[in-house]
Amino acid sequence: QGQGENAQRLMEHGKRTGDWVLLQNCHLSRSFMPELERQVLSFGASLTSSISPKFRLWLTSMPCEFFPVAVLQASIKLTNENPTGLRANMMRCYKNLKCTDPFGPDEAFAECSKTNAFHKLLYGTCFFHSILTERRKFGPLGWNARYEFNDTDLEVGVQWLQMFLSEQAEIPWEALRYVVGQIVYGGRVTDPWDRRTLLSIL
């Protein structure tokens, strides 16, 4: 909210200097979309001298109905979709965990005193995340409402898992179930039946 002026200033600066400008989460700035559309359409009109040939404008957005169609038509579009199938989702979870830490899960969590338990619970957390994301494909049969579970949920869940295992003598099952099920993933869930389903899967 209130970032429209900053975005406009950055675009003007980028057009002059040839910098690349990244505007993230455009779906959160509905009021700025008409101005963004006007700016993007003006790029084609003033392509001769006022815009540096090195200038690039990157936009990130979730799908939304108010995103300007003219901006989409004038752009090169990239989409990031979840892989299909439980196995592919599991592989993606492990790859993303390795990407967040260049040393990989083994070295990253070497300080965790319960490595055997950690590896099993890490597998369980990735399996849980994969099932939740896979259920979205089934629409109202999977969830009553549309929930955007993402990789950040998995990363936060793994961080809590590591913290609980490192700090507690015994595995705190109830605390893990509550934090992962009710807070990390359950914080997105608004329907009571969906929450019940999520906790049953966990």
C-alpha cells in the first residue's frame, strides 16, 4: 500500500539510466494498476529516444481479475506452476530445501542432535506439503476454499521442526502438530472442515 509513487519514480529512473526495475506482488496494489497500464502503454509510444534500450520492467503477480490485460498482451509472460503428481511434488520440496541452503539438508541441519528423527520428520513434512498442494487440483473436492500453500510454508515448517528437535530432550509431538498444523499451514485455512481435513492429513 502506498508504493505507487515509489514504483513510478523507479520506472522513470530506470527508463533514463537503463536499469532493470522489479515490481513485486502487483496483485496487492489494485489502485496502482491503471497507472501501471498507462506507463506500459507509453513505452511503445516513446520508444525512440526517451527510454534506454537496456531498460527492463519485471512484474510479479498472483492471478487476479484486475490485472491489466493490455500489460499482459504487451509482455513476455513466465509462469511458475507446481509439478503434477505426488512424486514430482516431493522432489520439488527436497530441491527447494537444497536451494535455500547450498550445503544441503544434511550439512544445514548437522547441529540437530536427533538426525535420524529429523530426517524422518523432514520426509513427513515434505509429504504433508506435497499432499496439500496436490489436493488443490481437485477444486472443491480437495478444499472448500482456494488456499495458496507455498514453499515458504514448507521452509517455516522445517525451521520449526529443527528448532523443536534441537531444544527439546524428547520429540514434542503435540507442539509440532499444533505449530505446523494450526499456525504455519492452518493460518491460511478459513473453513472449519478444511482445517479438520488438514489436521487429519497431518
